[in-house]
Amino acid sequence: MAKICLCLTGKTLKRDLEILETYRGYIDIAELRVDCLEPDERFLIRHFPERAGLPVILTIRRDIDGGTFVGGEGARIRLLSQGLAFADADRRRNFAYIDIEEDLNVPSLEDAARTFGTRIIRSYHNLKGVDDNIVERLRDLRRVGDELVKIAVTPQSSEDVLRVVRAAKATQGIDKILLCMGHLGVFTRILAEQMGSRISYTTAKESDMHPGAPGQLDPKELSELYRFRKITGCTKIFGVVGYPLKVTGSPLFFNTIFGIEDIDAVYVPFPADSIDAFMRLAAELRVSGVSVTVPYKEAILPYLTKESKLVEAIEACNTIVREPQGWSGTNTDAMGFSDSLLEFIKRENLKRKKVTIIGAGGAAHAVAAEVYRLGARALILNRTPQRARDLAAPYKFLWGTPDSQGVTRMKKFSDIIIQTTPAGMEGNPAQDPLELYSFSGKEAVMDLVYQPEVTPFLKRAAAAGCPVRNGYDMLIRQARYQYTLFLKKEFPPQLVSRVKF
């Protein structure tokens, strides 16, 4: 079973021990990153394993491999030797592992490690991409049979990530650590068991702790939210795909519910710069269901073998489920949106209401369909006029761009204003997509963004006296519908209050 390792990157051993105590309940192993210690502290590392009270990896990572050590190899070898010196017969007082890069050849150091039970991790790091011969590297990296081989690469695309996942499957019989650094491969740290990877590295979120490597999760998050230790080869995999996918509340919602109900499933983020590469990745991992978000709600359609009537009508899909004959797609955004909007304005329909919809992407398709179904007339404004016109045409809505002319037309469509773009979302510039419009205070305003809670757009509307709602309520409502599609059972409504964003 894969283990959780906490990378200790403090400047002093005392601070590292403090961090270790904070997270002890969530980890199995610690990695002492000697390269992050102050120079004087590096000479005191020998007794750290005894003080730590759990297995410790001895690592002095060079800057060329993503660490901070800039001294010569002679100095680094002396420090590694000092960590192994005066080994104790009680192996718990020695370092359990020593990380040695593939190009470091010091037989005496390796012999000393093996003599007293310190296992060698033979490592290779690529900070710029993914090697073409990654499978061969994995097979050739081990020099002696008891070594644990480690390869950490930095994918530049989802195609790169896919190659790493396939390499993991091709090397199932090798005792290894295989992971993707950076945002695109974050799921490889969660699904270590599926990757055949023995260790998943984490970093404490405290401000003074340097990240052990790009993309490492917090140990508490990995252990508690993703229930890492319960993930097996039989665990059902669900997730959310989008790009850049820097902000999503879905993993918190679904994993919390899975935990409460003790369901053998995990929900992970899949940042993907190519929907085609992701769909092939989903096939490799046998993903059971996916939430689809920006920018793939329309691009996903060619990959579906079955579409709900709503998806066929609005040509946008936010939920796919694996079935024997292929992927089935539906749209829970529409249902979640209308439920949330009607509760917000305390109405059963939108008859005699005039609405402005900002945006023409996948979410706007769901919103426009529901606004039409509920009886309203609407104006669609989008920076790309062609997309606004295409979305408006089936419903005979008016359309335009959010310029002065479009804002003037809004005066007749201002009962309700619905913002469907990512503008103002956490991780994006703090933009207001409707800067030229002056709120009167009578408009009901809804922004589908939920992080942050108040976007610049909502803030300005609220300041004018408008009733406002962000996308959180819609998120929860549509996620409940997704739960039913994923698990083939109704969502227990009493559980909603136990999910906190």
C-alpha cells in the first residue's frame, strides 16, 4: 500500500520536528530535506530519525534536481555520509531510506547504507518535461535488487501526463515511485496506488515551509479529504476535468460525502489542456464519472455515445458517466441553475421577466435554455458577437456585446442579470465583465462564480442595493444531481449541511 511522506523543508531541525508533530497523524514517512537546512544545522542530522520516531528519508537535493543545494558533490557526499555514520544496531534510530540520484556513484556510501538496513531510493528528476524513454529509465534505474526507483517528471501537456500513466502500467512489476510534478499531474499524487507508486510526497502549508516539489498536496488534505490510505485498485474514480482548473469545490463536496457514507470512491481534479488526451487518460484509469467544466462543456460532445435530451438541445454537457457502451452525457448545470435562481427570486417561473445573460460558453448554454423554458425573454451579451448570436438564435433572444450599445439595450432586460463567465474567479484577474453598466438597485443579480464569494461584479451590484447571489448554491444543487448520476441513487439531503467550503 502506498504511503504518505511529509517533506520537511524547514531551516532548522527544531522547526522540522515541530512540523512533523503537527502532521504526525496524517503521515507514514518523513523526508528530511537537508538542502533546506541552514549550514550549521546540516552537521546535526545524524540523530534526527531517533527524534522523529518514524521512518525518515535522507535527502540532499541539488538545485539542478529541484532542490536548494548548490555546493560541490564532495561536500554533499560528506553530508550524506555523516547522516549514515555511527549507525545503530536498532535500525529505528537510523535513516530508513537515502535518496541517491542516478548519476551519483559512490559505492562506499551505498555499502554503508545497506549494511545497516538503510534502503536506497535511486532517483531521477526531470524539471523540464517527460522523457521519451521513461519506461526504459524505470527498468534500468535500479542497480541492485533491493533499491526503490524513483522518477519525478514535469509534464508540459496532458499528452505528457498520459505517457506517464501508461509507463506506470507498463512497469507494474517494478518497485517504484512515479509521479508528475506540477499542476497538470496533481492526480498522480492522489492515485499513487493506481500508479503502482510506493510513496506520495506532501508539503506542510505553513508559510515558512518551502514546497518539497511543485504540485505537492498538504498531508492532511491527502489523508483526510482524499482518504488516501483507503484507495485500492478497486476504488471507483470520479473527478472534474477543466483547464486551468485552479479553483474547484467539487473534490471537497464529493469526497466529504464519500467519507460520510463510507463509499469506496475518490473524486480527483484532472487539469487538462486537451480534452482528447484526457478522454484517453480516463480510459487508462477506468474513470467512472466526470464533472466537465470550463472550457470543455461543448468540446466533450464528440466523445459521447449517448446524450440526454437536454444535452442534445443546448449542445453543452457538464456530466459524463461511463456505461458499457461508452460515455453517457447529461447537463446538471441547467437543473442546478434553475432551482437556485427560482429559490433566489421566490418565483415558480420567469414569465414576464426580461433577463440579461453575460457570456456564451458552456454554462451560458444551460442558463439560456432554462431561462427560455421558464418563460423569460433575454438578451445575451458576449465579447465574441458570433457566439452570442449563435446562442441566442434557437430561442429568438436578442444578442450583442458588452459595449455601450449592449449596455443601452440592457435597460429593457434588467429584471435579472446572470453572469456566466469565469471573470473574477479566483486565479483569474479581478475583472468586472460589465463595467459600463450602472446598477439601479432593482436588478436581481446572479454570478455563477463561487470562489471568491463576492466578485467585483457582485460587489458593485450589492453596493447599488441589488439582491445578489453567487454560484455556490447552484454548485451544490447541480452536484447533488451528479451524485445521483454517478452512484445511481438519490442524494441524502441531510448531508448538505456537512459540506463546508
